[in-house]
Amino acid sequence: MHIQHNTLRRVNSLASLRAFGSPRNFSSSAPRSKPRLVILGSGWGGYEVLRGINKKRWNITVISPTNYFNFTPLLASCAVGTLEFRAAVEPVRRYTPEVTAYQAWCDSIDFKRKILKCMPATALPPLRRVPNASHSMTNGAIVSERETDSRTFNLHYDKLIIAVGAYSQTFNVPGVKENAYFLKDIRDARAIRTRVLECFEEANQPIITDDERRKLLHFCIVGGGPTGVEFAAELHDLLHTEIRRHYPGLARFARISLFDVAPTILGSFDSGLQQYASKKFTREGIRILTSHHVERVEAGKLFVKEEGEVPFGLLVWSTGLAPNPLIQSITDVEKHPKTESLITDDNLRVIMKDTGAPDPDVFAIGDAAMIRDVPLPATAQVAYQKAKYMTKKFNVLGKDKEHVTPFQFHNAGSLAYLGDWIAVYDRTKVESGPKTKEAGRLAWLLWRSAYFTRTISIRNKILVPMYWFINWIFGRDLSRF
């Protein structure tokens, strides 16, 4: 009788869940005494919080469409084979099972109910249709599957950190998404590397004319910021070393063109360093086409207002940031009218639109957010410092203490690689210390040492200089697979 009674009670519970048609709700099996902190994103903001937070005091869940962190300053090097791909990523799974991680997108946030609606970002076979609601236990929570193909699930939070970053800005130029490559993810770097080698292998075919070779080996970059400039520099290094050695008949056809709507490249740098970079690129044969406007892109050609039709073999698009779809979907939080970034106070809490006051349980960092009346550049440096601040704040809050110290950004300067072991280093905008600038080999040493020390894991602190040394001795690998 006791067994029958328990069975009947479970059946009634399932029937009631079926009647309500509730979506899947996920929660962790961690002790109830630990408040749940959900981190959205695994970039410079989210990953640094994940890495440094006291996991004994928080029940942490990470939601990110990728299960790794991109060390973005090294992506340009990976795109040409100076570094191998694994040296520029750090796995999120390093911190499981201490934390719960879902490879998923967050589609919407219900700030009043503290509910996140999420969608898996994993590629799986087609789902089976379930004729009736079925239920199972996942991480200590009831999972209900209704008669739909929907794969969404809900997740409750006590505290929330929004660190979803931003997408590449295309300015709605027709054809960019279909025909250009971006450089924000390690997968982008892999695709670019494959395409560069593909262009040379295709140009090497005996059936290709010289005119076709010139088109195939024209590498165009749109965007004169640090990402576009560093990729142009890394590509120049590749063309003048391994390509010249192994494709001697093709090297003379290869060209690099750098387009930007601004009057100068490296617009955030000191004007003297801008001129230095422009002169070096021009001297090395890299065409700098500033104050140029791309009107549309088609397969193998872009149309520039000032130049007309420009054929290319590879187009890399790096023109700034566009808001993440999740940020666009949020209507309860104040946003910047131009960038749509979430507005926060100086404690990085989001400002709610209905009250004009900060939400004490929701924080936003990185490219998805900006502090009210404190304009800061959308850079990895800002996201990293905000993440360090958040880590300190939550480690204090985890001890049931208050933390009201406001965030302060400390500009450490800007670096950009220009090729041939030459870089520029700008400290003219720092608040403390010497306001200096460097250009040349010393700046390159500072560039390399800065990126080496910023690599997170001991594994990559070994791999990065090892690959630098191997490629210096043996050259880059030109295999395409």
C-alpha cells in the first residue's frame, strides 16, 4: 500500500505538470545554502570572473555558446600560422564540476521573475516528438518535455552577470556576412588560414592566368583599427617569409589593401604613432586606403565608392562592434541610444528603465555594457578590469559583507603589431605613470611580453613562446587540411 500510494502521488504530480505545460527548468544539485550566480558569456569578462571567483561560496552556472575563452590578441597570429589554434583558447570545462556549464544561448531575461530562457548551442540529430509530456531528473531538477520540437529551457538565478560581448559590425553593407571573414573567434582564424592557403594553391594551378592570380592573391582588409592592422602585419610577415620561399613564382602577385572610412588608421592611438604605422605599411607595399567607403560586397569582389570594383581572394572585415541579439532583446534596462549597450552604475549594476535605479542582483560587463556618463573604449582591457572588479565584489559578497567601492578603469596603454618585429605602444592617455610612446623593436618586445604574461594558463604560457620559437627556427606550416 505504501508503494502504491507513492506511485499514485508521483503520477498525480506528473499530471499536474502536464496540465500546466511548463517549460524545462534546470537547476543545480549544489546545496541550497549557496546562492546561484549565473554568468552569461565566456569572453574576457565572463571567463575572468569564472576563473577568480570563490566557488565554495557560490553555486555558479555558466551559459555560453562556446565552451572556451578566446585570447583575442593572438587570433591574428593564429590566422597565419605563427601560433597554433590551441595556444589561443582556454577551456571552460577546466572549472567543472565545481561549476555547471551549458553550451547554450540565452535568448531572453525575465528580470522580475529572475528567469533566463536559454537555447542549446549544440548540433544534435533531430529531436524525437514526444506524444505525451515525459519527465526526467537532470542535475536534481525536473525536466519536462512537451509535444513540441522546442529545445528551450529555463534557468533561475539569484545573481546574474551579463558578459555576452558583441558581434562584428557590418553597418548593413550588403553581402558582407555572406562573402567576408571576421576575426573574433578561433574558428574565424582557422577559416582565414585555410582560405589564405587555398588562394595560393588555386593560383598555383597551371590553368590559371596571371590576371586571375592577381585577383586571387589580393587580400583586402576593411577596418583600420588594431585588429585589422595586426592581421595585415601578420599576413605581410607570412607573404615575405614562407610564401616567398615556397611559392617563389606567386609572391610577386600577392597584395594587401587596407580600407577604412576614417582619415587615418589606428584612430585611437597618438597621431605620431598613426603616421609611423602608415609610413611603415606604405614602405612595405601595403596599400592604405583611408576615407574609402565600401558600398556592397559580392563573391570575389567589393564595390568601393572611391575605387569602383575591387576583386579579392580574401576579405577580412573588422569595423567595430554590433550589439548582441540578447542585448537588443532587453527592454527593461536603460541603454545607450547609439550602441545599445546596457547602462550600469559605477558598481556595474544595470539601471532599470521603470525605476531609474540599479538592480542589486544583475550586473553587466564587457562590450555589452557601459557605465553611465563614463565613456570607456570597448576593449579587452576594459572588460578584463571590470571582471577583476566583479570577482573581488562577489568574493566579498560571498562572505555576507557589503562591497560598495566603485569601479575605476586604469588605462595601461595600447599596443599594435606592425610586422617585421616592429610594433607601436601608446601610453599618452594613461592616468598615472609616464605618458610615453614607443615605436620599433622595443615596442615589439613590450607587445610580446604583454601578451605572454596575459595568457592565462600555465599550459599556454608554455605553448605560446614554444610556437614562437619553433616558427622562428623552422618557419610556419603551410599544410592545408
